Amino acid sequence: MNFVILTLFPEMFSSWLGSSILKRAIDKGVISIETINIREFAEGRHKTTDDRPYGGGSGMVMKPEPIARAINKAKERYPNAYTISLSPQGRLFKHELAKELLQYRSIILLCGHYEGVDERIHEGWVDEEISIGDYVLTGGEPAAMVVIDAVARFIPGVLGSRDSIKEDSFTNGLLEYAQYTRPRSFGRAEVPEVLLSGNHCRISRWRRENSLIRTILKRPDLLANVSLSKEDIDFLRKVNQSINAIILRAQRELEQ
Ligand code: ADE
């Protein structure tokens, strides 16, 4: 899969590309990531890439022509590339969208700056806008890194072992179970006994139940889209009964 980043600050990507797991994937030829400096496509002595907004107001707007030329340049190489503009007004980037983007062999990511990008770019030059969250960044560069990182993880050969994806948070709609490594005792905190048992059936049941509980506590909103097995329902019933018993006893104590 090929990613082309259109940016005014290509240097922001060098340490990221030079040191991450993605570098290994690039070296193996599993993915390619390149940057195009939008400023190289600006005209005039000053290579101006922004201008004042029509209608007045504060801030500057990125001019459309250098961006359009940069997109054309990327498309010379990847004519069928899917073009994304990183913007706080875009579709919210989640697990499902990361997987959806896997269908494209090449993706162009436009990083906006200042007060934004001339709207005619969004109307005629990009396939969609994507936002990584409900907040405004100073530029789209960190968002481009987030999108590339999350998409690339799904590409076979990027991560060391395919298994690490299977059990990830969000893969089955739940948060991932708690992980432990050596030492067995850390201060007074012990690794749960079941994980030392060597009984894979019990371990896998414990992990599922741990995922369920963590999701209920941390991200209950996710549960609306999870299909629960009979075992899950039995487990949740038992938890519910225990909680109800605790509440009842506490209530009785209060009333005495
Ligand atoms: N550029 C500025 N804010 C952004 C956001 N939240 N997501 C993507 N791109 C952005």
C-alpha cells in the first residue's frame, strides 16, 4: 500500500519514518510512504501558499492552486489513489474506517494548515475529509500519522505477528483484556493465577470476561454493537447478581 503525504512541513515526518515499526515495513517493501512539499508547487518569488480569506476575518487560508498541483503530481504516480483531506470537519476516524481504507492500493493525505484549505479543494479535488477527533490541531500532519499508522497495522507483514491484531481492542468490538508479563509479583500486585495455569481454555474464558468487564467500565458505549454468546450472558448475569447483593447489603446497613 502506498501513502503520499501532501504537506508544508515534510520534515515533521522524518523522525517518525526513521524509527517506527513502519520503517521496518517500508524497508521490507510492504508499504511506501512519501511526502510532497506543497510549497514546491507555489508560484512567485515568495512561493506563497496562503492568502487572506475573502469576506474578511482573521487567519489565512491555504491557496487552492499549489494544492491542486501537488495532488496532480501524486496522481501522476498513483492515478487511482484515494485522496483524503485531514480536517476537523471530516468523518470521524475509527477502527472501522481504518479497515475500510485498506481497500485502496494508494492513498493521498492532504495536511491543511492555518484557518483551513480553500473550499474548492474539498469540493473538487478530494474524495473525503477525515477527522481524528473533535478538537482542532494546528495542522493535519499529526492526523496523517495517526491514519497511516492505524491503517498500516492491518496490512500483513507490518506487525511482527498477525495474532497481535486478532486480539486487539475494537477487533471484536470490545476493549482488549489486561496483559501481564514478568515479574510474577510486582510490589503487592500479583499476576492473575489463571494466566499461570497453562489451561488455554480457562485463559481464553478469563480474557473474554476481562474484556467484557473492562469495556463495561471504560467504554460502555461500545457494547451496543457487540454480539454476546450464551457464556457471556451467563457471566454478566453472575456479575450482576453479585453487584445487586452488594448493593442490597450496603442499603440495609445504611438503613439500620
Ligand atoms: N486538522 C486540524 N484538526 C484536525 C482533526 N481533528 N483531525 C484531522 N485533521 C485536523
